[in-house]
Amino acid sequence: MDRNLIDRLAAAKAGHRPVVVATDLASGEKTWIEGGTAAGPVRVDETLLAAANTAQRDDRSRTIETNDGRRLFLHVFNPPLRLLIVGAVHIAQSLAPIAALAGYAVTVIDPRGSFATADRFPSVVLTDDWPDEALAALKPDARTAIVTLTHDPKLDDPALHSALRSDCFYIGSLGSRRTHASRVQRLQQAGFGSDEIARIRGPIGLDIGATSPAEIALAIMGEITATLRRPQAKAA
């Protein structure tokens, strides 16, 4: 791997940008694929771009054979998966370790000091900043999921405003259908359009009949996983 490519990969990592490097296994030529565009000597068509997108989504590098008989290695360089939880509540206490086991770097955001404590969230990154300030510092990207769990519009709404302005792949917010309807009304009054608001999963989580905090956390993590791995399918 040449120095220029190494420098570009370092810059992409620092910027939390997912990229794929496609290498022609016969010639050794490499092409950079990012954001649906390609730059380099390896010939790229829509089929190859789709294969690169699938490899990124699956977090799995792979060798493919093109329609014209070329063998290419698609090397995936993805930023880490992150889960940003707004609200250090009981559900968050179950969700944080489940997400960590699934490979997510977890941050719990709650300005209420009595909630976000190391005793309640061992080995979890905590911040007591206001949610919109915390998210501005954390810079959510396309590998970030954000959930709001406080039931308090003073905390959840600023987080949702920031989430909707970001590239995060998942936004979920706890509450009943009535609570979500009120949330939608507030977001509309704040200037968000229907397509933007539709990004929010509310009520949050897969419909598995969950009742306990642990079960709700499991439903949330299932929906996050479905959104990440099967983006074309509507999580039920």
C-alpha cells in the first residue's frame, strides 16, 4: 500500500468517513470508492458500486468477480459503530451493555448528575452536557445510532433536532403513539418537514411485546441492527 493511500485512509478515519479500496488482483491497481463515487484506474460500474455498498453495510471485506471476468478485492474501511443514548434511565442500563456486545461504542448523555453515574453505568462513557451540546461535540456520522429515552421534551427535543440535522443511520425515541404524535407536532413547529421527521422510529424498537426495561432494550437493539444491516427493509 503506497504512502498516498495510507495518508488518505488516515484522513478518512479521522473524519469518520467510510471508504472501500477496490484492488484488481491481476494488476494490483487500486481505486478509492467513497460516497457512491470512485477515483482510480480500476474500472468501476454500477454493479461494482453496489457490491462496495453491500460490503460496507455488512462490515466485511470480500473478493468479487465482475461481469467481464476481473477479480477484485473490496477492502472495507468503516468508522466504528457508535450508539449515543440520551437519558440515563433503566432502559439505558440494559441497552448500553447489549450495544457494547454488538460492537458499538456507547455514550450516555444526561445532564442530571444523579442519573448518569459510574455506579449505574460501569465502563460506559458518560457526559453531563446538555444533549444538543453533547451531540455537537460527538459529531454523529453515518455509523452512529441515536436514541432518546427521557420522556422529557426539554432533553429529548434538543437531541432530536441535532440528530435530524446529522447523517446518523438510526434515530429512535421512547414514548407511546400519543407521545410521539405530540413530538411530531413540536418538530413541525420547529420547522422540520415530514420526510425528516419520518426518520425517527417512534414508538421505538421492534414490536416484540416487550414490557421490562431489558426487553425494551432488546427491541431497540434489534431495530437498530435491522436498520443498519437491512436498510431497504422497514423494521416492523
